Amino acid sequence: MTFQHAIEATDLVKTYGTGPTAVRALDHASLSIGRGRFTAIMGPSGSGKSTLMHAMAGLDTVDAGSIRLGDLELVGLSEKKRTLLRRTRIGFIFQSYNLVPALTAKENIELPLRLAGKKADSGWLLELATTLGIADRLTHRPAELSGGQQQRVAVARALAARPEVVFADEPTGALDSRASTALLTFLRRAAHDLGQTIVMVTHDPSAAGYADRVDFLSDGRVVDGFDNPTAALVLDRMARFDVERDEVPA
Amino acid sequence: MIRFAFAQVLAHRVRLALTVVAVMLGVSFVSGSLVLSDTAQRLFDDQFATATAGTDVTVRTATAFDSGMGVEVERDPMPASVLADVTALDDVMTAVPVAKGTARLQQQGTDLGSFQLTTWVDEPIGSYPLLDGDAPNRLGDVVIDKAAATTLGLSIGDTLTIAGTEAVDARIVGLAGFGDSDGPPVGSVALTTLATAQEVLTVRDGLSEILVTSDLPVAEIQSALADELGSDIQVATAQDLAAAGAEQAASNLEMLQIVLIAMSVAALIIGAFLIANTFSIVISQRTRELAVVRAAGATGKQVLASVLVEALIVGAVASAAGVALGIVSTYGLRALARTFDVSIPDGDLVILPRTILIAVAVGVAVTVVAAIGPARRAAAVSPLAAMRASAAEARGVGRFRVIAGAALLAVGAAGSAAPSFGAPMLLLGAGLVLALVGVVMAAPLALRPVVALVGRAGSRTVPGQLARDATLRAPRRTAATVMALAFGLALMVFVSIVGDSVKTATGAQYREVISADVVIESAGQEMLGGVHSAVYDEVVEIAEVGEATRLKYGHWKDGKTTSALTGLDPDAISTVARIQMVDGDIADLNGGGVVIAERVATDRDLTVGDQLPMTFARTGEQQLPIVGIIEDRPAQALQTDYFVSLDTYAALFTEDMDASIFVLAGDETTPAELTTALQAELRDHPTVQVRDQAAVIAGRTQTVDQIFGLVTVLLAFAMVIAVLGIANTLALSILERTREIGLLRSMGMSRGSVALMVQVEAVIVAVAAVVTGLVLGVAGSFTAVGALSTIAPISIMIPVPQLFVIAGIVAVAGLLAGLAPARRAAGLPVLEALAHA
């Protein structure tokens, strides 16, 4: 079972601030992401979802613990090495698309590859664009695209370098329900058909319903998780967080 | 809305700080130049008031006018008998004889500079109180002003030579002040006994002035003396002297004032670009906020008004600071002007309410006018913009603006080029201004290809491409940043090309016309020359001299203005200069009359045979027949437009000084040998210099160098602000793109690449400014030199190495301007940048 997991976080600790006002964002959080699977991370606000994702993506550092991307230990890696890592081994999809307005759709898609100084695989890019339905939009600038189209360009950009893991941060947050459905369907296909490992942070139970697995964070710890979630099951689990929270004595 | 405007100013104080600095600089130039000229004016007035405080009337030789071209006319010494006539009058209490003139002090062969040499008069009639030592009472005793003694490191007991037309050995016996200060506001003074002054000035027993006091009211003693002494002698009151002094002061300061006012205008134009930029930056930053205000019910007019009030506040604060800075910097300006040998008087500053009013009004007006464009854009923000995610500045540039700009540029260019083909000179200035306005209007579009071209070099890399796109994203802002720098650069280029062309033309003209090997001139900068007539007599005796001829300069009144004329030997002049005539012959001057330059003949429609009315200080109005018309080129090489023979000169003027002596080497002698021989022979005349062609040309182009130096330094200040404008624009560009930078970093762009991206942006702006500035400066100087060529033989000279240096400095400055923003961009934390709204 060599590298059955694409990325594996163990006992991550991250504290913001010091003294009485210190906030422990990650409190011995451990999470393994299966290779080629579409994993959703859920949890109430302030549970540490974003911090965990940023740490695993090499965007942020942790105080203690281990993050293994394949055979590489991320914790303790220099800023410079993490920067280089982000170019090709990790992909991102943001809630607010985050396309570079000055570049065309195609240039945006090729951006990580160009930063890495690599030649884009044009066949692969065309396949991505076609699958995502943006093949005829490649010469347009972001301002000339709809929200759904912009997000699909962002997805293509994340997948362009065939990274080991793609992280998606609330990717459907800014989309209407039709565009959301299309996007989530594509992410699921990318995992199943192309073997792309995808980690999605979301607070939308119906989005989580498209994933192969859902893990739940609470108070900086992974507290629960199950395979083949449905929107109803996720909603049910989330409701219990609210109850648990209400039971905590003030 | 006014409270809203105040709140805005406070909220954006850092960004507005640059605006303040830009306005401040322009205003400080304005107030500085006003203070400086008021101060100078008052000092001249004070000087005359102090100098005449103890005297009721001054008796001196009458002249038709008192000063010309900033120089007091030379008066003939009065015979000693006048003193007797004055003393004979019953009502005269005291009558003190004075001989005065200019002399140079020298110490063991070292020249200490030019001094006003005058006769020691005890207080209260004299205006130089003795501060230390004794008053002079023997031949060779000298008292100098304490300020000069301090500057030159002289003290009582030091021995000197006082070199006038005659050199006299002297010893410092005392130090004097002037009024309440340590010395006169302009220049230095040396005081001796009457006999010493008379010997140095070789006037025998002649007197320059007699200072008279009386019991009678001033008007009565004045008329009594005037009746007694006749019309050859003038009896002047203190008021008469002060009026003459004021006139002299005004023309002395004219050039400096013109330079300073031109610089104020330039600084304000550069300031206006930066003001417009800062306001459009601040407004685009708060589009959302403006939209909310609009949605809350504010009308577009109210938004417009609030932005203009904001400009008013900024303008007022900056102008107030500018006035203060201007006053303080006056000290610096004085030092600066002195570095370039432009003389400015010392003393307490005169700050008139008018100065403050004008400076503040100009500063506020420029700020508000520059803010009109951004304010109108702010007023046009729709309430709906509040709902949009982001509202970047429009990428497009109004078609009307571009067409109007191009039209203005075309009209302006045609207008400024027209004088080259004989149109009136006035069109040059108007055309250049119009063309500049056109360039500013069309710049956002016109600069696009320039920026694109400059940016192409680096666009193969991601940082390069992004930098280029960033500069094209807000074309107006980029254009304003580029133009602020380009304008300053264009002015520098303009001044250096026109200056170089004038210098080269002067030199070429001189070489072409003057064939003399050596010219003997005074080392001092006497307007009319200060070579004693004895020098000529010695020169003609020297074996190495083949031919020598003297030139004399004189002033005369031409209606209201003062002109200069040259007295020359009509026969000998042709041996040392190539005299080309349009009509008549220079030798015709032997029979009297005047030769005029071609351009004067054309302007005033004069021909040979006409009578020219000329007013002379000593001989009054005369009618001189025009006997010839000389070409402009030789006239300019000889430096005046009017020529008379030395005999005519002697009849019109009583000055005995030669302006210069033109010398040709003898047959067996080289110019170098001639120079050596002359220098050896003229050692006794320390104020006389033997100059070869190169030295004469350098002397004649000195003024061009002075103006160029002064303008360059002043412009450099304005350019520093323009460079800071790049940093400001970049800082904003980064602020606007914070999230984009976060994104690029998240996708693996290194800190170095981010810094490079910003740096490239700075370089693109700087290089675009260099290109634009060079083009504008060179084009402008072509039209200016073209226009000049219609009145003087001049062709364009482009000092390429000098331009390279200027352009290089600007490019490097642009690079440096990018450093801080680049560092800031590189240092942005990724996650926070991504979260930036």
C-alpha cells in the first residue's frame, strides 16, 4: 500500500496569538486523503477547515505535526520550496475564481505551468477545456466570461499541471445552482475518470453529497467521517454539531 | 458633504501626502521667487536710503539717464572747482567731496574680487560706521566692510594692492559696517582717503560726488544749488537716488525672476499631473463607497462638490506649507544662485501679504483644476457600482479626448513651427503650450504603443507580461505618471539643446567673424568693459603685435529702452574682423554717423541716409545719420546692433575705458607667442586678461551655462517629485492587485518574481517617460531653434552625451522608485493577500 494516500496530515497543531487570547485553530488534527478520490471537508465556522486546507496545500505553516505529500514532508519546508511545490504538485480552486484579469482564459490556464517554466501539454489542455465546455472561450478575458465560465477556467487552471492534489475552497460559493451542479459533476468525474485527487472545503451539504467521502472538523480536530455521503446524511450530521454546541455550558 | 470631504482627506492622508508635496513644491517656487525679488527690491531701496541718510542733496555730473541695462551710468568726474562753488553758498553747512568707482583688491598676486571703491566720510554724513580699527587718513590706508573681511579672511594690518586703472599698495587700517549690518547688501566696499581713491581711479583732482547738508528744506537747497551750478551738474535728493536705484535693481533681477517664474510654472504643471493622479487613485479606490453614498441619495453634483472641496482642503494645506517652505528655501535659492554666479542680495527677507495671497491662490487653483477630471468621474459613479464585485478604472479612453488632443497637438505643432518660416515669435510659445496640452490629452492612448513596445522586451516571462498589462490597465493613470516625469525631462532636454545650440552658434559666429588672434578684456564683468586706455598704448609698442585695435561700448537711450553701441576704428576693424555690409561701408563711419544692424533696419524701416535720434547720458539727444547697414552675423559677433567710429564715440561719451582690444600677431609670431608676450608685458595691469578665441567664446557663453545650471538644479527638485509619483502609482497598483498577487503567489510565483514584476512596471513607466520626454524636448527645441534662426544665424546642436546622461539618470531614478513598492509587493503574506477585498 505504498502511497495509497495522496496526502496525509498527522497531529497538526496551529495556534494563533499568545496568552489568554490565543486561539487553537488546529488541535492535533489528522486526516488522510485517498488517492484519486473526491473528499469533502465540512464543519462549523471556526472549526479549522480553512487552516487545515491551507496547511496541507503548503500555503501556511503549522506549529507541530506532519504533512506528507507522497514521499515529501511538508512541515518544516522553506517558504521557497513550498512556493515551487505549489507550481505543479498542488492545484487550487477559489470561491471567488481569482483569475488574473489581464490574461486571457488560455493564459490563465497555462499560468502555473509557465511559472514553473514548463511547456503546456496542449492535447491535455484542449481535453480539459472541451470537457469543461470552455473551448470556445479561451481567447476571452475574465471580464468577458460569466461566473460559471470563470470558475470552469479556474478549474482547468488547477488541473492543467496534473497536480497530485487539487484543493477547492468553497468552489460553488459564488455560483447559482445550475452552475454549481455542473461544476460538482465535473469535479467528481475528474476524480473517477482521470484519477485526480480532489479536496473540497464546503459548508453546503448538497455539494458534499457529490463527494466520495466526507470528513468533519470540529474545534480543530477531525471528529468524524464516512464514505459515500448524501446531502441528507451530511445535513443530519451537521445538525448534531449545532446540538452539541448548544449543550456546551456557557 | 463638506464634513464628508474632510473625513476623506483624513482617511487618505498618506496617499494625499504626495499631492501635498507636489503642490507644495510648486507653491514654494512661486512664493520663494516673490520673496526673493521683494527682498532684493527693498534691499536696494534700503541701500540707497542708508547711503544718503546723512546727506540732504548729492551734487554730481548731470546725465540724461541714470542707469541702463542694470548698470549705473559712468559719470564724468567734476572739476575740483565745483566744490568751491558749493562751499561758497551761504546755506551749505557741510560739503564733503567723494571720488568713487570700481577696483579690485589683490593680495600677493591673488585676486580678491571686485570692490566698490569710495571715499571715507565720517558719520553721520557717511553711511559706513567704523566697527574696528581706524579711519583711513594716509595714502594707502584702506577700510573694508566687515562682511568681506570675514569672507575673505582679511584682518587689520594686512597689506593689499588696490587695482583700479592704477594699482596702489594699501594696508587695512579698519573694518566698517553699513547701516546696522556688517556690510552692504550687494557686493563689498573699500574705503580710502579722497587722494587714494583719486589715484586709483586716475581722476587727478576730479570728484564723483559732493555730499551736502544744509539747514534749509531739501527742496530749497536743491534749487539754490542747481541755480548756482548750472545744467552740467545734477543736484539730486535722496528720493531721486532711490528711484534710480529701484530701476537699476529691477533690471538686475529680471533674468533671475524670469527663470524662477518659469520654474514655478513647470513645477506646478508636474504637480498638476500628480494631483490628478492621486485623486483618480483615491477615487477609484473608493468607488464602492461613493456608490453607497449615491445609493443613499447623494446627487452626482454633491459627489462632485465633495471631491472638489477635498481638493480645496488639500490645496490650501499644501499651499500654506508651500509658502512656508518657499520662504525657508529662499536661503537655499540664494546659495544656489550664487553657486552659478548669479548675484542675489543678502539681508532680511521681505514677506508681503501679496506674496502669500498669490502663492496660496495659485496652489489652490492648480489643485482644484487638476481634481476636476477625477471629480467628474467620481460624480459619474452609478449607485449600482456598489453591487458589483470590483470597479476597476475604465480601460477605454474617450474618443473625443483623443481626437481633441490630436487636433490640439497638430495645431500646436504647426503654430510652434511657424516662426521658423517667418511667422511672429509669439506663436512659438502659444504653439508649444497647445501642443503640450494636446499631448497630455492624447497621452493615455498615444502612450499605449510606447508602453507596449517597451514592455515587449520583458513580456516573454510571466512577470514581464503582467507588468506590461498592469501599466496598460489604467491608461490615464499611467499616462499621468509618465507625463509628469516626461515633462520635467523634456524641459531639461529643451534647455540643454537650445543652450548648446546658442553656445555653438555664438562660438561659430565669433570664429567666422573675428580673425583676431587674441582679445584683451577686463577680468571683471564690467558691462562696458574696463580696460584702461593706457593698455592700448602699451600693446601697440610690443614687437610681437602685428595689428591692434580697440573697441569701446556705450549705452544710449532709445526712446524708453536702453541699447548698447560699439565704438570702433572703421579702418582697422576690417583687419581683425570680417565685416560684411548690406549697404554702405564700415569705413564711411570716418565721416561720422552710425552703422546699424540689418535686423534693426528691417524692424524700424531705416535706410542709409536716414537720421537716427539717439539720447546719450552726457550729451543728450543727438541726430546721427545712418551711413551703413551691417549684416546681423558680424554685428552679433561684435555684440551690439549700433556702431560708431572712435572719434564719434569720443564726442558722445566721456568714458575713457576700452571694452576690448583685438590683437593680430605679427608676421613672425604665433598666437601662442603673442599671448605669452602680452601676458608678460601687461603684468602691471592685473585686471586685464589676455584671452585666446576659446577663452573669449567661453566668456560670452557663460550666461547660457549659468541659466542652464540653475534651471537644471531647480528642475531636478521637480523631477524628484515626479519620480516619487511613480512610486505612488505603483503602490496603488499593488494595492489594487493585492488579491491577484496573492493568487500568483499561491500558484507558485516566487517573491523574487513578484518583486521583478513591480520593478519591470516601474522601468516601463520610466522608459516610456524617457522616450516621451526626449521626443517632446527634441521636437520643442527644433521649433525654438528654428524660430531663433530667423533672427540669428543658429542651427540645432544636440548634445548627445549630455542627453544620454540625463535620460540615464531618469531611467535609474525610475528603477529606484520601484524598489520600495516591489519589496512591499514581495512581502505580502499570501493568505492575507488572497483574503483582500
